[in-house]
Amino acid sequence: MSANNRRVRRFIVEILWEYGAMTKEGVAEKLSTLKNVRTIPSPHSLSALLSKNPQIVAVGSEKVENAIGIKASHLLYDIDRDVIMTHGDIVYTRSPTVMTPAQRKKAIQCSCGRIRILPPESKVCLHCLRKN
């Protein structure tokens, strides 16, 4: 995965934290207006970036009408708010593919098998703490 995709995946989580659930078109619009992204991913690439990120979940759908009047159902994506309850929790739920090099050095494997940065004074990852 390119460094640009890593940055985009981190930006997407920040956008969803701040603005709530939105479609991939809404995410693309926010990426272009708020973040310093060289090129906005294509709709297919953006779908892959959203669906492969364990911090992001599909929370529903929204009916969208295109220019010629045809309605389509588009997925709404949001962060997993059952696990990520504060802005600081975002770092503890990142997968190694999204982490910065400094974060990757701090990450260790949890008893559940995930490689994550563990919360302070915890022996398990944030996902294990919140889901159990």
C-alpha cells in the first residue's frame, strides 16, 4: 500500500469522527476540501479503502438520486463507535497497515491476535476491552 493511501485512510477516520456517517461521495468531497490530499481516490478505490479499514463499519444506506433522476442506494460509513469513544481512541484501534512508522514500533500483538498499540496500563487491545 502506498504512503498516500495510508494517509488517506487516516484522514478518512478523522473525517468520519468529526462529521459522522456519510457516503463515499461525501467522504471524497470532504477529502478534497479539508485535507491536503494530492489526488482523490476513484469511487472504486475509495470503496476499498473504506471497507478494508477495521475502524470503519457500514451503518446503513441512503437513497441518492443522480442527474437523470434514477435513485440508487449508497452505503453509509462511520467509525465503529462501540470501540472508538473518544478522539484519542483512534490511535489504539489502527491496524499496522495504517500506522505511522513510529506507531508501528510501539505496536504489539494482543492475546486476540490483533497487532495494536495497547492503551496505557492495559494488557489487551481496546477492541478486547470494549467488546467484552
